[in-house]
Amino acid sequence: MTDALASALSSSKTAVGGSHGTVLGGRELPVLLETVTFENGPVNLLDADSIDELAELITRIEQDPAVTVVVVDSANPDYFIAHWDVTAEKARVAAMPPGPTGQHPYLDNFVRLTKVPAVTISSIRGRVRGAGSEFVLATDIRFAGDKAILGQFDVGFGSVPGGGPMARLARLVGRGRAAEILFGADDFPAALAGSAIVESGGHRYFEQSKTLLEPLPPSSARPAQAT
């Protein structure tokens, strides 16, 4: 087991654009970018501590109207989030109280993440599979490096993908292709994933994406997403 509570998620906030921020209602408003870095063990596993810490992060984003963009990256260039920690204490995970949506906090986190009043971006390097794939699919935009590898291998060892990839992949690539990805349980590089799932081609794409940030007003000034 890894000590996710101490170090799995670290974050920092940066005003993007400065004097070139968004002008809204006659006022110039800087874009507030929050960068969240995931670091949990040698291969970046998602575990019970990560669930708790991610819930705290999402609550903070929901309650901070100044945060406009949240970028999630990894401290490990080879693993964004490898997968769920299969050695996690099952009794603890099963006993976790429901989150605000009424669902188990693992799924609750991903549902809430899709609805936060900020643009969420996954900056992917290395492998992102299983639970990691389910996390990035819940973000708005996914930028992937040339060596990024994605996959939903759950079915391959008799498990059910529990974080919503069946619905989210179907919206991105269509029902048939989503079924192929899930039932095939294979890994695939970002280039093969196609732009429907990720924008591949290295971090130059993410650097270019920063030009997207300046026109975005604070989340309190934007309409809430439909539920």
C-alpha cells in the first residue's frame, strides 16, 4: 500500500494571461490555472487514499469560483495513472460512505469531475489504464505525449470497468468502437486512440492549448453545466 494521503495529489495555482486576461463586464479578469500533479508509488496507482484526496480536490474546485482551468499531470513520465491498486483493502473500499451524488465515492468523483465549473485537462505521459483511463475520460480535454499508452484491460481479468468508461467512450468513439476497446482489453498508443479520445503528438499540444485559457472567464461567470 502507498501513502496517497501524504503525497498523491499536489497542486499549485497560477494566474494565466496576467494583463492579457479576459475582459468581462468592463473588468479585466485573469485566468486562474490550478495544476494538480499525481504521484503515488512507483507506477502511480489509484487507491482508497487517492479516492478521499480526489474528493477533497473536486470539492475545492466546485467551491472556488476563481479557478477557471485545472490541469492534471503526473510526476512519473512513464505512468500517468497505471490502474487501480488491486492490493487495496477491500473492506475499507466497500465501507466508504456515498459521495454527494449518492454513489460510491470512486464513481462519485468521476461524475462530479465531469460537472465542475472549470475546464479540466489531462496532460498525459506514459501509461494510463483501467482506473486511470476512467479518470482521464472524466476530464474535458486529454492531451497525450507520443509515448502515452491507454487501455481498459478490466474485462481481460474478469472485472467490470466501474468508473463510467462504457458511457463516456461510446459518446467519444461510438458504441461499436467503445465495445471493441472494452471487450478487447488491449493497450493502444495515443496515435491509435485518435483525436476523438486524445490529442496526441507530445506536450507541444498542451503548450499550444494554453492559448485556449485566456478567453475563459472565472467559473462563476459561466453557466453551469446541465446535469
